[in-house]
Amino acid sequence: MNFESPKILAFDTSTETMFIAVTNGVQVWQHTGEGGAKTSATLIPAIMALMREANVRLADLDAIVFGRGPGSFTGLRTACSVAQGLAFGANVKVLPIDTLLAVAEDARLEHGVNRILAILDARMGEVYSAAYAYEAGQWHEQSDIQLGPTAALQISNDMVAVGNCGPANIAAMPTALAMLRLAPALLAAGLAVPADQALPLYVRDKVAQTTLEREAIKMQINKSDILKSKA
């Protein structure tokens, strides 16, 4: 594997926006679409269309990267299932990346900030958050991932709040492009795993799933089973 310029497919469906990107090690192709429950039906076709545009085959990839969470339960389950299914079929490893870390990297890329409190909407009046510092060319976690009301957030004077809700001073999202930028160092650190070991990160233990969400998850699992059977 070429850790400096690997061929990677990355996607995130943890929010209301679907992010997909693929690189052949030199160029990058991106796609952004509507997230939410619709991703269970649109993610795979959008991935395959972008792969064709980039002229990159699944078997050519060094890794498949997905946003593992925290975020929407349905979105995380969808992304993980698709990553597993595609990776099984292509015999490729999977690299799960924390969505809040991707938010931090997006803010760094776009605005040059390097001490960050990353925030994502967790609904039900709560937010996910984590603090990061970018030093010596790499990110360092400054706190564990937290879940709680916006009012409980503690933002130190030397940090900038970034994200998609609450007191965020800078808008930032867990984009696939940010994950592509994070991936080489994480791959070099040996954090890629076999497809069957890739798991979502659920911070909220109890999630009330609607009927629509349960059907979306069932549909995505069926699609992944089909992909595995063709491997």
C-alpha cells in the first residue's frame, strides 16, 4: 500500500448531507447529496457513479473509508453496511474515521484553525462534541466525545467552536474530502480493519427508531448481503 498517495473511497452519511469522494492517488472526485433516510437507496448508486467518473475500480482501492460516528443512527448503520459490503466484494480493508475528527479537519482545511471544539447536532436538544488540537502535522484528542445539551458545552478561550449547530463560530461538516486528508496517516498507523470488524460508533446508547428508519436499515442490510454474495 502506498501510504503517501493511496487510492481511497470515502463517504459519510452521519448528518443530513451525504458526502462521497474518491481519489486515484493524484486527483480527487467529489459528490454531495441529500442525506437522511434517503441514503439507504441513493448511497450505493452515487458511489458507483463517482467511481466510474474517476475510472477507479473497487479492487484498485487501498482502503474504503467511512464516517463511523457519532451521528444519525440510520446514517451510521447505512455507511457501515455499505463499507462492509463493498469491502468484502473487493477484498479491501475498511478505515472507520470519527465524524467529529472529520469536522475538525474540515475547519482546518477551510479556515486554518488548529485548536477546535467540534460540534454536531445530536437532536433531542443535545449535541455531540470533542476537542482537538493540530500540532506537528497531526491531530491530538483533547477530550473524549461528549453528548449533552448545548448549555453544558465548555469552550476554552484558546479554542474555536466549529460544526453544524449550537455555538459553532465556523460552519464545518464531516466531509469526505476531510476524511481523504486524514486517511493516509491513519492507514500508516495501522488503523484499517477487515470488513467484518468495521463498526459504527454509537454515543447515544438508546435510540428510538421510527418505522421508516427500521425499514431503511433493513433495506441496506439486504443490499450489503447481495454484495457479499457476489464477492
